[in-house]
Amino acid sequence: MLSEKQKMLAGAEYIASDPSLIAERSLTHANCHACNSTPGCAPQKLEALAQMLGACGPDCYIEPPFFLDYGYNLHLGKNVYLN
């Protein structure tokens, strides 16, 4: 039987209140908060981005506010600017 996360990633109906999905969203929301509240390109901001994104190349900058529920499917290359 597929987990709720596997169902979600497959594009099937899933239960969003699954405890593992709630935990993943909570961690990503905490990292978004850290990213949004840290000015410039401080190491804490880059660490928060690295923890929540699938990939984050060098010289990425995300203009706050930035919100995600799950970030592991988002892959950013080098010299990315998001506004």
C-alpha cells in the first residue's frame, strides 16, 4: 500500500492530515520563516533554503515573503532571483 506522500507525489488523492505530511509541512514552514526573517544572503538564510529545496545553486536570492508547503520538488540553478 502506498503512503500518503507517495500518493501525493503520484498525483493521486491523498490525506493531507497524515502525520508525516504535517511534519514535513511544519519543517518547511519553519525554514520559510527563517528565510523570510533573515536579511540579505546571510548563512542562516542559505542554510534554510538548502534544507527545504531539492537543489539551490550558487548565488540564489529569494525576495521575501516566500512560502512553500513542500520544497523538495523545487530545484534552482545558479544566479536565480525570485521576486
